[in-house]
Amino acid sequence: MSEAAIQSAVWRSFLRLNAEIRRMTDRYLNLWSVLTLMSVTAILLICIALWDVVSLRPVLATIGAGLAAFLGPIPGIISPEIRAKWLVTIGVSALIAAGTWFATQDLANHLQASADEVRALQARIEAHKEGFVDLLKYSTPAAEEAVFLQAGHVMRAMHKARRPHEVLDFALPLLQLRPYNGTALAFAGYGNRALGRLDDAKKYFENYIAYMPGVDAAKIGAQKACNERADGYCAERTGWVYHLLAAMALREAAIATGPAKLKLLQDAFEREESNVLLVKWNRPDKKDQGFNAEDEEPLSSCDVLESIAVQLKALQKPWNPVAELRAAKLKCG
């Protein structure tokens, strides 16, 4: 078979396929339209797959925009009378590609410069923290005590102003000097909790609870006492840490199942029980030592114990001790 005959057979096959596509799509699409759509879709998928490679983004955006504009008019070349117009479109496509390249490359350069600046600032902050810690190491014990005492007031103000990153910038260097300091541990937990880093928050709260038994002051006094002690322990802060741990365990239990759910509910009860039984405020009958609902923790001690009892009852597990503690030690509505 001659080359001309082969070309003719191939062309007839294309024409038949084109006619079939037009028939199936009610003459809305033709072969060139289908090939164009498939090409643009392939470009889009390739760009999506490679977009995480930051260095390739300017190239992908440029090639993607240029090819998409270039491929758009291809279905029209099946009509000889508009082929000349297609050359104009090619030029426009090239201009679109060039403009996209300059825009994306400029954006990429700015992003890279911003990332470099952020890294430099982070390095400076870390260096300042290390210098702060080194400076305190060479201070007198009295000066170090004064710093820890004042740090509690500073972090408290930052925490109330909802500046958790700054709270952590103070708390974490202090923990390098005194890993057992109650103020630094508590505020490291508060800061991480405010940022949604619950695992880190639990770690610091658990460390506070672990050091607490060896500190007599941890079971004595309201928040004011914490502010007057360099070690940062007092009964109200201890109770608050217990309460936060209970609320966190309760929220985890709400989405857990099986034995894990029961374990979390038991942990929540043990934490809230420790809080409720701890005398934090001087009240005649020593009752109602729980916390009310507030902006920082919407769940009150009454809410926590009630939810634990309801969930244990639904699991057909002993729940009476929870209800009895709530009734005997709290004044719930």
C-alpha cells in the first residue's frame, strides 16, 4: 500500500471518528474539541500534581496559562477560512504566557524573600531567648527569684490579652532554668492550649501535676498566693490545671469509642474529682470548690461531672459516684 493510500485511510478514520463524536454529542463537540478538552484537563492534572514543588510553580503557571490559551482555538482550525485568525491567537497566547511568567516569578521572588526574612527573625528570637537564659544563669539567686516572680505577672497580662505566642516566648526559656517552676509550666500549658496544640498543653499540665505533690504550697491558697510565690504553685492554680485536663479528656471522649472512650471518661472524672476536693477558697462549709463556666473554659465543674455521668450511664458503666460527688460537693443549678 502506497504512502498516499495510508494517509487517505487514516484521514477517513479521523473523519469517521469526528462524525461519530458529533453524532453522540448532538453536533455540540467534534474530534478537535474532545482532544482540546483532554489536553487542557491533562495540563491541569499535571499542574495540580506538581504544585507542591514550590520552585516549579512559576513554570507551571506560565506553561499552563500559555498552553490553555493556545489550545483553546484549535477546534476552529478544522475550518480553513479561520486558520489565519488562529495565528493571531498564537501571538496572544505567547503574550499571556509571558505576562504570567513575569507575574508569577515576581510573586515567587517576593515569597522567597519573605520566607528568608521570617527565618532570620526566628533565628534572632531564638538567639535572644538563649541569651536571656544565659544571663539569668549568672544572676544571683535573689535576682533570679525576682525575675520568676515578675514573669508571672507579665505572662498573666499577655494571657489575658490573648497573646499565646508571647506567653510561650516567656514560659519556655524559664523552663530551661527551672523545669519544675509552676508558673512557667502552667503558662506553657495555657499558651499551647490557646493555640490548639492540645498534646503539648497536656504535657505541661501533666508535668505541673507531677511536680505538685512535692510542693506544699500547691495545695494552699487562691490565685493571689500564686502571684506572690516565685515557685508559682497554689491551690487555685492546681485546681484549674486539674479542671482543664478534665475538660480536655471529656472532649476527647466525645469522639472516642470502645475502651478508649471509657478510659478518657475515667481520667476526666479523676481530674475533676481532684479539683473539686481541693480547698482553694475560704468558704465556711468548704463546699463548691469547683469552677464556673467562663470564656477561657466554657465547661464548668458542674458541666464536666454531669457530662461524665450521662456518658457513663449510656455505656452502662457505674455512674453513681460521679453524680454523688456532683451533688455533695458542688452547688449546681
